Amino acid sequence: MHLVTLKEWSSKKIGEMIDSSLLIKRSPEDYQSVLEEKSLAMIFQKTSTRTRLSFEVAMTQLGGNSIYMDWISTNLVLADLRDETRSISGYVDGIMARVLKHSDLETMAESSRVPVINGCDEMYHPCQIVADLMTVKEKKGRLEGLKLVYIGVHNNVCNSLIEGCTKMGVKITAVTPLVNEASVDEELLKKAKRTGLYETSMDVKAAVEDCDVVYTDTWVDMEYFLDPKFKAEKERRIKLMLPHQVNKELLGGSDALIMHDMPIHRGYEIAEDMIESPNSIIYDQSENRLHTAKAILTKLLK
């Protein structure tokens, strides 16, 4: 069994993963040796903070070990991806890969003899969303019937958030003036709309009026934020998106929880005081990446 997207995972399976994460967080000592003598290959084509740390620490605390592999310093950059993946899967009990193209992730899953976990690609970020939903349930005590508003660029996180929310009974409204073309998944959106739990809006003030959770993400991917070749596109995005910043003016009087999957560009998609607001659960959300990584690894590698 792989975790390539949440599309292949049922509502029951996602719910079990969330509950397992909460259990592991409450009693970590009960899981100290569940992956003893197990190994995880962690393949990174993209930079990472939370994904690398959460999976590396998770493997250590579960009694196993992890091997960090920088894509560019291995033969993954030179050889046939199918051959390399099949070879790697002969050494380890699981593969977690953070890659640029979802098609490469699919190729790896098809070629591997061990479970493959999607650590992020341009279309989906399933591990992030399991942690997000765990965090909301931890704070609210439930998921079904809640209302979440996503404000930002329609990207990989937005896709997986839509999939996860609709499967867990959370109504999600996406306020997305910008769309990352590489992230478009029309089939996912059509299916989500049929659930009655997914809608879009361009009226950000109305969207957040009675919501339980406000979720935002970067307007410019981290790898492009300081790239001079991306300067014109960055300026265009900021001009278009600034009226949709999560700030006190937007959320005045609201008791909605505030979420951001990080990394944050302070003063752009979210104002400084919102990050430090009592309603912000951003750092809980970040910490919970560790506990959900443990739950995912235990489920797939045990």
C-alpha cells in the first residue's frame, strides 16, 4: 500500500490515520520499537524543513532508521527512474519522496517493491493534509460539520485539502484568485463538487464570516521567492493577492482557527499579528507533522 494521494484512501482509512496520530501523540512511549530494524529512504528533489525532520525523527523515535538522499547527488539524476527505484526498494522497507513532478512519484510507486509515500509534489501534499485534519480534530474534537476556508493560490496543498476535507465531512470554500496551472486536477474538483462540501468564492469577506478554520499558504513557492527571474511574476501575484491577505481587518470579530502549512512569508499571505494570534494553531499544525508521520509509517511499514 502506498500514500501517493488521498484519492486512493477511503474516508475510513483517513479517519483511522488521524485517530492513530492523536493516539501516538498522547502515548509516544508505546510506539518506541514498532519499526525496529526498519529503514526508510528519504529522497529529496525539493528543499524541505518539516517533511524531512518529521519523517527522520519519526523513524528514530519508532526504533527504525532513515537515509537522506539528495536527488541531485545520486544516480536518480542520470539513470532510468524505474531502475533506480526498484534498486532502492531492495535495500529499504519504505520510500518517502519529495519531488517536482507527480508523474515521477507515480513511476516510483509503480516500480517499488516497498510502500512509497508522497512527501510533496506539484499536484498533491497528502502528508500535510493528514496533519492538518489531525490538528483541527485535536482542537475542535470533531471534523464532520465544520467549515474551512482556504485563501490563496490553488496549488498542491489546496488539492489535497479539498480531497481530505470532503472525505471527512468538512465543508471547504476555496478563495483562489490564482491557479498554479501545474496543479490543476479537474477530475478531483468535479468529484469534490458532487459531494456538496466544496465550493469556490471570490468574496473573501463573506467566505470567512461563519467559518471554523481559515487556512492560507504562500503565494509564491519558496524556490522562486528570491529568484530574480521570477521577479515580475512575484510582483504580479502580490498585487493580485494582497486584498486576500489573512489579517485583522479580514478576521475582525472572528474566532476561527488560523492555519498555514509553512514556510510563511510574513506580511504577504498573512499578517504578523495573525501568526501570533491566540487563534493561530500554525505551530501545533507544524508539530503534528511528526505525529502523523509516525502514524503513516507505522501503518505502511510495520
